[in-house]
Amino acid sequence: MKINFGETILRINISFAAAVTLTLIIDESGLCAAALFCCVVHEAGHIICLLILGEKPKLIELSFYGIKLERKNDCVQNTEEIAVYASGPLANLVLSAVIFAAGGSEGIRMAALISLCVGAFNMLPCAPLDGGNILHFVLNRITDEEKSGKISFYISFAVLAPMTAAGIILLLKNRNITLLAVSGYLVLAAWRAKKSALS
């Protein structure tokens, strides 16, 4: 399904609708629904920041793999990029602070913790996470593209190596593949970013 909002296209993939429906049916705890909401808040933070800076997103696509935000490259420049990347985690932090301040049930507090984790995770200095993009942007300001790509890769590796090891331990002990799968995805993304910087 595709909806036009002026210059912005909202595309909802059938896989996203199926995943959301299946999650709401199977997940009796409500944790997956809370995590999905926190991810939506995260992306909304990016979109709101772009709108404040005068840029309208070209495409917002909802799919099984998450929320894809396609931008117009010629609108936001220079240090405003940092604000755009940081706005998603900041939105999660604000949501957590509001929920914790308001109080509520254990489930509500768990949603606040999930939002905090989503924001903190996205600030890891690994491509394609927000923290990795901020790191790469800062490095590009002080050195050339090739060196910044190498430094970004080594920092990503330093973060992802222990994360991958923890994912393997979690898989062996609890048969939980989530952390290992996320780590594997980020390792591939960091490797692709390095190859792109060197090409």
C-alpha cells in the first residue's frame, strides 16, 4: 500500500502488516508491541527533526525489516546531520523520561526501559546505526574519507566483537539467537561500509 503526503511517500509493505498482526496475536506479554512502538517513536524523532530543518522525507517505508527513511540528499548539510541522527535516540530518551516521571504499572515501566534500550542501542558507534553515522560524520570533518572509513570500521569491530561473543554465549545457554543475529547484521553492515569507503 502506498500513500502520498505531498512530496513524501508512505509505503506499507504487506510483510510489515503481517508481522505486526502475528506479533499482536502471539505476544501475550505485550513486550513486542512496546518495542515496536518505541521504534516508531525513534523514527518519528528523525522525521520531526528533518521537518524542523526544512527537509521533507522522500520515502517512509514500513516493512518486516523495520522502518526505512529515504531522504533528499541536498537539503540538510553540515553539522545539522548530527542533529538528524541524534534525534531518534533523543526521542526514545524523552519518552522514557516521561513514562518514568508519570509512573504506572510494571508493564509501563518496562516500556520505558525498552525505549531507553532502543535509544542506547542506536547510539552504538557502528554503521548503519545512528551512533555510527555520527562517528563517521565527525571523522569526515577531521580527516579524509578513506581514513575515516578505516577508523569507523575498527571502532565498530571493537564494539561488535564482544557483542557477537555475548550473542554466542546467549545462544548456547538460552537458545536465544536474537543478539547473535543483530550482531551478525551489524558486522555485515560495517564490512560493507568499509568496502564502500575504500572503493
